[in-house]
Amino acid sequence: MAFSVGKSFGLSTTFDPLQQNIFSSKLYVSSFFSKKIALQKCDKTNILSKKPLYISAVSGFGNVDESKESKSRDKLVQCNAYEASRPQSIPISIEFDQETQDAAAQKLKIGLYFATWWALNVVFNIYNKKVLNAFPFPWLTSTLSLAAGSLIMLVSWATRIAETPKTDIDFWKALFPVAVAHTIGHVAATVSMSKVAVSFTHIIKSGEPAFSVLVSSLLLGETFPLPVYLSLLPIIGGCALAAITELNFNLIGFMGAMISNLAFVFRNIFSKKGMKGKSVGGMNYYACLTIMSLLILTPFAIAVEGPQVWALGWQKAVSQIGPNFVWWVVAQSVFYHLYNQVSYMSLNEISPLTFSIGNTMKRISVIVSSIIIFQNPIQPVNALGAAIAIFGTFLYSQAKQ
């Protein structure tokens, strides 16, 4: 008996059913054991990792015509097996254009400026009030604030941390009236905070837009839309309501805040008129303003209060507070310069309208924090007046747009 392995078996002997059955059984058993031995030799990891196989026939497969069977009997059916393609991760990249990235970076920068500005201002007001409570000499306190800022900027220029501004005599001439108004406003605000609560001073100072409109209309002949004038009503009414309901009302403190408002309005007017076309701006502009204000204020501070009074007041404050009083003075001086410096830096990046809104929000943070820290008593009517004044300031900023 001879046979060949192919698509079918060819037998040369006479067909015997019994022999055929025995032959088929032997072939099945041998095939079974060969497969079993082959599986035992396989690696276990290959058995466990079940991967789908796809089988494709290259030549004919299935029933074949009798006439063609003899011709193709010697040909084996060729099958190709291949693994299913594994799932691969598709990298997804979201790209933004340069304009979108720049806009997002600018918003983040302005947000950081505002947060830093408000935080530094709150810290300054807290330490400034602590110093004035123990050392009631606002002229010297104001002078030390300007001196600390001048020293910081001179060191920054000398060490090349900050770029030295390029100035000329015309720049300093234009800066002089701005420095005078800045000095008056700074001292007046410090005098106010030495007499009344920090919250009350900032409530009155929220009325600065009303002074701006009145001065611009009366002295400069400017006209404003009707909504701007209408926004002054809640500002003036809110400040008046807060003033008459203030438990610790002091006339000097009230007048100091009012004078500060008027001085800062003139500072802004002089700054707009005199500094047009000047290349100095932002941080260096405020640094130059601080240095000139220090030169203006120092002789007046000596004449009003004097070194002898300062020495006695200093000894008394140190004996009552201890060494921490020195750190209070340093903190209020440094933080005064830092918060003003950041505000001028932010002014270079935003519009005046956005700056005025940020200034309004700054006053809210100062008022709330000072009430919490110093436990100042406040009546509901007083709080209502403060809210009306601040809301009027917000309306003014919107109407001025």
C-alpha cells in the first residue's frame, strides 16, 4: 500500500472497509499524539497569549473537479498565517497658533500683576497702621517709605538688575510737578491713616473719580458723557453716608483723605501732559518719581516734626513694642515701594479702564482685610455707605469706557 500526502489519498490495493477503518484510526491516533507532543514543546507564554490568526489560501481550496484533480494532486495547498495587528496608540497633539498663545500669556501676566499688586498693598496698609499706632509721626513715616524705594532702585541700577533709565533735563522738569502732587498725596494719606481706621481712609479715597471729573471739568474744560456724571452720585452719596456713620470719625483724618484724592488727581493730569513722548515708563518712571519726591519731602518733614521729636517717639515705640517695631518700619517702607512699583508696571500692560477697575478691587481687599485684622467696629449703615461708594466707582469706570 502506498500513499502520498496531498489534498487526497491514492490507494493501489483493492478497497477493504475494515482495512480502511484500521488505517484511518492509526492515522488519527498518530496525528493526535504528534499534535500533543508539539503543544508540550510550546512555550507556556505563547499558549497563554491568544492572538487571532487569519488564514488566506493562495491556491484553490475546497472541492476540485475530478478532471483537474490529477493535475493538481502533487501541489500542496499553501496557506499564509499572520497575526492580527496590535492596537497602537495614535499620538494626538493640539497646537495653538502663536496669537492664541500670546493672548493667554498676556492674560496670565496681567492676572499675576493684579494679584501681586493687591497682596502687597494689603500688607503695606497693615504694617503702616501698626507703625502709626506706635509711632504717630506720618511725615517721617512717609519719608522712610520714599527713602526705601529710592535705595532699592539705586542698588538695582548699580548692580544692573534693572536697566538704568535714559533721562535728560527736560524729563526731570516735566517730572517735577508730578512729584510735588505725588508727595502731597502720599503724606496726606499717611496723615489720614494715623488718625482714623484704614478702612475709613480707603472708603473716602474711593471717591477719587469724583475729584477727577470735577477738576477736569472746571479747570481743563473737559466734558464727559451723562452716564459719567450720574455715576458720581453713588460715589459722593456713599462716601458721605460712610463718613457720618463712622464711629471713630476724625476731621484731620477725613481731610487728609480728601486732600490725597485731590493731589493724586493733579498727579495724573500732570503726568499725562508732561510725560507724553518720554521713553521712560513703568518701573523706572516710578523710581525717578520716588527719588524726586524724597528730595522734596525731606526738608518739609524735618521742619514739621524734627529729629528731636523723632528720637523720643522712636525710643517710646521700641520700649513698648520691642525689636519687632524696627521690622514693622522696614516692612511698611519696602512694601510701599513694591506695591506702587507693580501697579506702574501693570499700567504699562493694560488700559486705564482696566487699571481703574483693578484699583477699585484693591480698595475692597484693603477695607475687608483691615476690618478683620484690626477688629474695627463697623455699623451696618457704614458698611452700606462703603458698598455704595465702591459700586459707584465701578459704574464710573464702566461709563468712562
